[in-house]
Amino acid sequence: MQAISVATGGKIPVPYLSMLRKGKIAAPAWDRVQMLADIFGVAPNYFSDGQALPENFQPSSVDLALQRALTRPSIRPIVLRAGAYGERQLALLLELMDQVEKITEAEERADHVITRIAHSRNQQQAGSTEESE
């Protein structure tokens, strides 16, 4: 239940999930039902049909990574928009994301080189100051 709570960004605490599982909450709020449905990849009415998840149900690590990503406010609108895209548009979006990653990596490498150069210059200046004394 902890993983489920984490996947909701803490919006559904473990004690609430425990009470829900034990049937102590007869009518959970719709937003919570929707969050749980999203996490388990089912329609919200799944929870009203009397069906229960297996006792040993554990979402996969991929599911958990996706759930954690979806708790970020900036990710949700991206996913919702991408959900309306066709295959060609999704392929283009993935290519664009690859380019963003390459640019970010190049920027990080450049920052690292600049930091090393600045550090080297500082050491040289410190050495020349000591020599002149």
C-alpha cells in the first residue's frame, strides 16, 4: 500500500488505503477513485463492480516509475496531449525528446569543461602569486 500512496504523490495516505481495502469507506471521493484507476490501469467503474485485485498484486517497477512520473504536475498535461497523437506524431515527439537529451548532455559537458578551465586558471594564478612573493 505504501507504493500506491507514493504513486499518488501522497494524496491518498496508507491509512486511508487500508480503510478502503477493508471496506470501511463506503463512498470514496471520485478524485481518489480516479487516481487509483489510473494507477492500476483500469476504468474507475472497476472498483464498483465488486471485483478485487489479487491479494498478492504488485505493480511492476515500470508501472511504479510511470506512476511517480505522473505525480509531477508538468508531466500530466504532456501525457494527456500525447494521448491524442497518432503514431507518426508520437515518433516525432520521441525524436524531439532525444534531441533535447542530447542538447542537455552537451550543455552539461560544456559546463564541466568550463569549470575545469576556471579551476586550472585559479591554480595557475595562485602558483604565480606564490612565485612572485
